[in-house]
Amino acid sequence: MVLAGAVVPLGRGRKSFRWLIVCPLLRWYGYENLSIHPHYLAYFNQFAGGPGHGYRHLVDSNLDWGQDLRELKKFMEKEGIDGIKLSYFGTADPAQYGIRYEALPSFVPLIPRAAPCREIRKGDLVAVSATNLYPLYVDLGPLAASLREMSPVGRAGYSILIYRMNHDVRLAEAESVQAARAGG
């Protein structure tokens, strides 16, 4: 819209020139708007890498309100996944969506509601809210550093990234942080 507005003064006296530029820009804007539906919170323009790479620029409530548990359940059903290791940025109980998971450190501790994950093995699927990839509220330590270096194998919406681990990770340190936050 800014680009379209900037073009208007350029074509004074030449209406056809102005509309040759403005119309494609308005179509692009319309396409971008429709293509992100219903995930408007995750919108990032193509100059920022699009919504699939928005988490590299902004996290927390700029991208992630814990809104993609339904999408995670759909992904798991589509891919035939029974259970997953989960670090979630939200307050809803993933079990209410029918998600079977082992709890990784999360924004709201999931341990009372699910078995804590003590170890991630090569080949395991790990679902992590984009906000939890960075030590803003939850410190996943070396796990988060490893995940940031990897490419996700899938996504649930635009806020939950799914990785297939390419090495083993022991979570004793991360688990003690989770237990301390849970009051145990």
C-alpha cells in the first residue's frame, strides 16, 4: 500500500502510467492478504521472508499466542503421528485438542498434565512454538540452539515448528529449569 501510494504523485497528468503501476501493487496486496487467511497474526511480507520466516524477526505476541494447537493436531493426524515432544507457548492444555505429547519446557509448565520428556533421540519429532526457540521466557538451552540450525520438516500454522531430530539430546538441565518454574 505504501508503494502504491508513492506511485500516485509520479503520474500527474499521465493516468494510464499511474494505474499500470498501482493496479499490480493492489493485486499483490490482495493476494498477500488472502493467502495468509486465517493466520493474519503471522503475516510478514515477502521482503521479510513471508510468514514462514517471520519467527526469525519477531516472536512473542507479535507472532505467537499459542493459537496453532488445532493445526498441530491436524498435522499429526495427516502424517499418522501418535505422539510428539512438545514445547508450547500458550496456556491451553494440548491434551484438550487430542494431542499426545511428552512435555518439554514450555511457557506454562505442561509437566503436571503430561509426562516430562527426559531425552530426545535421533529421529524423534519435536514441536516447538517459535517463541520458545529463543530464550525469552523458556530456555531450551542446547536443544533450541540445535533447532535454530535445523530446517523444520513441517509446521502447524506459522507458530509451531516441527523438527525431526538428527542427534540425541539429554534434557536433564532443561528439565530442572521446568521443575523450578513448576514449583517442584
